Amino acid sequence: MIISIKDAVEGMVLAENIYSSDGIPLLEKGAILKNIYIENLKKNDIKNICIENESFNKISVECMIKCAINKEAIIIAKKIIDKLPFSQDENIKEIIVIKEKIIDELLGEKEILKNILNIKTIDNHIFDHCVNVSVISVIIGKSLGYNKEELIRLGKGAMLHDIGKISIPLEILNKPGKLTKEEYEIVKKHTTFGYEILNKISGIDEELANISLSHHERYDGYGYPNNLKAGEIHEFSRIVAISDVYDALTSDRVYRNKIKNEEAVEYLFNMKWKQFDGNIVDKFIESVASYSIGRKVILNTGERGIVAEENKGVPTRPIVKINYDQYNNEIKKPYYIDLLENKSIIIENTFN
């Protein structure tokens, strides 16, 4: 059964492995708890643990499943945050805490738990994608000034945005080649399927179900399923649309390889006021894709340096002070590269 770490006592036996938010193993299944272990788990911000229970029953099985999904979701959330430039580093811990709250609330409803399990059974990549989209949406929502309750609602809806894909044939979802016109029309139905599924679940209101229905609507009216445009699309759905496309572009798929962060951001930037709400794209770039001054970066040329100055309005193309050449040799006289003037040079990665 799952219990709060606050209720853990010496002598209890772990029923599942425990991992840190970075995915590092802390204790193995079968370990007998000692007070020093419990204190260490608290220091690692572990909120709940699964323990063996002699009266093992269906409720305990559900608790174990919830625990496993929660653990996996937190690890995925940490990974997506780690790969983002993410200029507001001090907010990372808060985003993780909010993500835990979102997962806890979602898994508290049996019908949602069943559908999330169905997603994982069909395709783990869809589950990963849903977690990533939820995290990115929460970061954007925070930059828009949403309060905690609004962030949790946005994150819950984003987490469930692709739930309709459980109704799409697996051979179409995992097809490695280009979809036929008929197959694409079937895939597009995941929005209405998701809306219908969520409308039957208690605790999911119209506003959240609508995210599943409308996350493929586009600002210019050329989306689906209802060709909504601009303000006709709820702001939650406009946020999730951007998060959805960004994560899809920067993740490997069976039918194509991922593209670089910079390329994905430039695509979103070029689609402002066309496919996407321009104001939200700007907030996305500012909070998710920009490089803060002092950030250590690696260029596609192999050179390394730090962000010395931001280019106003184009935060993905700052001025970089180069300290190391392409062979990782320290440069005696550092020089500057303005990425706005050198379009062929991009930031490939960051380092500590």
C-alpha cells in the first residue's frame, strides 16, 4: 500500500524501488526501513512510498500502480526540464511540485487512472509526450501569471490532451511511413474521441475536456475539428497547442527524427499569428527557450562560451562570449559571436 513518508516507521518493508527526481535509485524493493533511511528519503523530497501489507488486496494494487506512474511521471518531468534552456532556473523545483500535485489529483479518479494505464499500455511514447506537454504548458501558464490552482487545472487538461489516441488503431499510430489521407482522417478523430472519453469522467469539467477537443485548432482557423480561430479557442488550448507541437518536433517519432531545439523554436516563431497565438509564443520563448545571461553554451561549431548579452526580441539568438575553441582548448583572448548576425551558427546544448 502507499503511505505518506511522514507515516513511515522503522521496520516497514518496501514493496517498490524508490527513485529520486533524477531517476537515481535510493532504496530497493524489499529493504527494511531504518530511521536513517526515512530521514534520507525526506531530504530527497520523497512524498510517498509503497510498503508491503499483509492484507494485500485490490486497493493496494491500485496504490502500487499509482505510485509507479507517479514516480515515472516525475522522472519524465525532470528530464524535459533539464533539456530546456529554461532561463528561470529558480522555478524548476516549484514546477516539479506542481507536477506532483497534478498527477496525484489525476490518479485519484479511477476512470482517469484506467485511461492513463491504457495510454501506457498502447504506447509509452504517448505517455511521455503527455507528461512533457503538461510540464511545458505549466511553465508557460506560470509566465502568463496563472495562480497555482489555474496551473494545476491547465496541467491536468494538458496531461489528458491526447487521451483520445487510445481509440485509434495501433497500426496507424505506429506506422513508420507517411499516413494515407484516410489514415490521417482517422488520427484526427483522436480530438473528438478524447473529448467524449473525458466528458464521461466525474471531476473533469467542460473546460478541461475541451483541451482534448481543441488542441489542434489553429489561430488562423485552419485547424481541426471545428476550424475555430483566434479568441474562439480557449486560452488553455492555445497554450497546449504550442507545447504539443514543440515536444513533438523535439522528440523522435517512428516516422521521423527529432529536430534541434533552435529549429523547433524558430518554427513556432515563424508561425506567430498564423498557427499560434503570438503573445503566447513570445511567452513560451521567454520562459522556456531563452538563454539567460551567464548561461554556459555549446555552439554547433564546437566552440564553447557563455551568453554575454541578449538580443531584444530574439532571445534564442544571443551574443555569446567564446572561451573555448572547437577542440576544447581555452582561448587566451575570448571573442564574441552575435548569433543574430551569424544565422548558420546555433546553440546546440548547455553545460554546467
